[in-house]
Amino acid sequence: MAAPQDRLDQMLAKLKTRNFRITPQRLAILKILASSEGHPSVERIYKQVKETFATTSLATIYKTVILLKHLNEVLELGFPDGSNRYDGNKPYPHPHVVCVRCKRILDPDLGSLSQLASEAAQKTGFKIVDHRLDFFGICPECQRKE
């Protein structure tokens, strides 16, 4: 995990360079995304921001997340059930392990992933421009509940 303050500084710098306003609500969203290990949904970010800024709208959260995605400062993880989760701490392709019960998402450190991308390119002739690798299973906490 990147240092949350470093990620926050990087996101702020990119927004400022492009002359986007840094409102208190937007700063709160950035802080959540920069420090979150849990890959929050827009709804979860909204709940957290609303605790401090009661008048914040869900649209504000969506607009900020979409902007950050456009600037490559957040990674969107879409799932077949239509839900999306966001990673502002590691906004680049990396593997995820997803619990099919509680929807918890972790970032395992798999050093061989770059080799896998190279092998895929070599065997197919494709120029790999992006990738996504997700493993689905049942987390230890959910296993204990069984």
C-alpha cells in the first residue's frame, strides 16, 4: 500500500495542475480514496463524507470519482452484478482477491504478474495495454462463520 499522504499529495497535484477546484468535500473524497485499503464503493464514500458534510450529494461523489478515474488517479473495479469499487491507493492494474460472501477485496503482492503479462503478449502477439486479474474465494473470516 502506498503511503496515504503521498497518494493524497499526488491526486491534489494532478487536480491543481489542471485547475480543478479543491473543495472541502472533494478533499474528503480524496482522503478516503488515498487511505482506503477496502476498495470502497461510491455509496460507502458518500456515507463517510456525509458524516462531516451533511449537504454533500451523491452526484458530487460520482463526479469526483469519475474525474479521478479520467485522470488515472483511481482504479475502477467493475463486477458482473453491476457494482463498482474504487482503489485510489493503487490506481494501476494489480491483482485482487475478492470474497464472494462479504465482498471484501485485498491486494495480494504477486511478483510474477509482470511475467504473466509478458507471456500473454508473447504467445498471442497482442500488445498488452492493460490487464485485470481477480481471484474469487471465501475470506478467512467468512470461513470461520461457516
